[in-house]
Amino acid sequence: MRVDLRSDTFTLPTQGMRDAIYTAEVGDDVYGEDPTVNRLEETGAALSGKEEALFVSSGCMGNLIAIALQAGRGTEVLCAGESHIVCHEIGALSSLGQTQPTIVESTKDGLIIPQALEKYRRSRSYDMADRALVEVENTTSGVIYPLEDLKRIHSFAKDNGMKVHMDGARIFNAVVETGIPLDRWASCCDTVTFCLSKGLGAPMGSLLCGTKEFIGRARRMRKLLGGGMRQIGFMAAAGLYALENNVDRLAEDHAHALRIRRALEETGWARIERFGTNMVFFSTSGIGEDEVVRRFAQKGIIFAVDAGMCRMVTSINVDDAMTDYVVNEIRSFQP
Ligand SMILES: Cc1ncc(COP(=O)(O)O)c(C=O)c1O
């Protein structure tokens, strides 16, 4: 058996999704004439409670547009050191967004500590970058922000003339796990992106949501970045299918991750370092992390080492039988 636990970015479209792609009604989206894209954007706006949404090719593009337009030249963005925009987006916030990150104190799971923001309150100075934006990532490595913390972060930002952008690449994992709907999470930020790829299983695409005025500017910037796409309704159809069919089932991924966590906890050689929704991070003793990865790969169980920890991610690619197999292999593993 082969079980791929590297990431939920490896998910593949199901037959139902492929059928939706095949039969999609399309048009030229650069002219706003793709009915499927329009439907997806209306759905994203309604779900997030924002005025409008824009279909962008990736989470990175959505984050970049949000940051460039709400921060930009001569500004700084307050964010956690482990955030995706700092670690995994090739420095786009600086190289293309013309802003700089200021790393603020975060928990061991990488969530910004709201109280710690107090020391970033300051008045404008002729020689300092303007603090324009706070960026939060929800979930961060599978871990969900407490809603109250996000509210405090948002109110700090408002008091200080700043905006909040939420990288909600996996926000639906938070929605399903907590029962808190997307619009409540999104009420804690000015703009939010969420990915249709990842756990929702679409081949590509994210939605960037915000005010009508903001999305108007975002649409122009998407074009500037080469992200204006023509008959992209084929991919929007996959996104719509994902929102209609693949959100509730994320609970299965969480249940699978919990079973894996519990099996690891029972061993003497694995220690859970971080856990939330569909991600399990663990360190090992008596055997190196890379060696554990290599040995499990021999059994067909594929996962990665991330930030010095083994990382297992569950997704639509991993069913009950595969989880049974992983749990049994963990139990019988001899370091
Ligand atoms: C938290 C987070 N934000 C943004 C992204 C970027 O998404 P994309 O790969 O679609 O650019 C990822 C991708 O894994 C992510 O994990």
C-alpha cells in the first residue's frame, strides 16, 4: 500500500470534480464573461461575508496582491516568523510587494500573541517604514487561532491605522473543526485568501476576498502580474465543486490525523511537537527524523521532515484503510 502524507497539496481531482471541469460553461474571464468564474467569485464573497472576491491562480498570488495593495512601498508588515509569506513565497512581499516583514512574537505553534503587538504601537516618523498591515495565517501548520486572539489583533490594527490580511489557505479546516463559519473568521480581517487546492482537492486556485473597491484594484494587479486568465471557468468549476462537496469531509482528515497522533503518542520513540486539524508534527528519540522517514518510505508511507520535525498531513488522498495501515506500522515500528 502507498500512503502519501507529505501534504494536502498533493490531492488529486475526484471523478465528480473531473466531470464538473469537463462540462463547465466558460467565457473570457478577463472581460468578466466567464459565468463559472463569476459564480465562484460570488460564492466566495457570500461565504466570507466580504463584498467581492477574485479568483487568483494561487495562494501566493492572493497573498502578494493583498500585501502589495494594503502595505506596499515604504511600509512594513507585522507577521509571525514562521509565516508562509516569510518562509515560502520567495520573498515576494519585499521583491514585488515592496514592503518589509517585521517579525513579531508568536507561540511555539507560530500564532501571533496579541498582547505582544502592544510594543509595536508607535507614531509615524520621517525615517521609519509605516506599519501598514498585520498578516495572520489561519490555520498555521494545521493549528487554529483562537477567534478571540484574532479579534484582538484586528482591534489593535484598527486602533493603529493598519489593516489585517488573513492567509486562510486552510481556513476551511478551521471552519469544520470549530463550527465557526468563514464569515466570522473573516470579520476579523480586512482581506482573506483561501485555497481551493490543498484539502479541498481542486487542481489550482484561491479566492481573495475584500471590499468592492479593494477587489477592483486587486483585479488590475492580478492582470499586472500576468494572472488574467481567459476560459478559466474550467478551473473555477473544480473550485465550485470543491466548495460544494469537499468542505464537510475535511472532518474525516482531522479524524485520521488524530488517530495517527494517538498511535505516535503510544510509542516510546515519537514525541508530538505540534498538532491541529490535518497535521501532525513529531520529533523522534533514539533514531533520527530522516531515518524514520526513510524506513517508513520502505513500507510505502511517505512523509517529510519540516523545520526539523517529521510531518504527516492527512487529506482526501488518505482513506480509513490507509489510516489503519499507517497506525499499524507506527505501532510495530522498532527504532
Ligand atoms: C499557509 C499557506 N499559505 C499560502 C500557500 C500558497 O499557496 P499556493 O501553493 O497555491 O501558492 C500555502 C501553500 O502551501 C500555504 O500552506
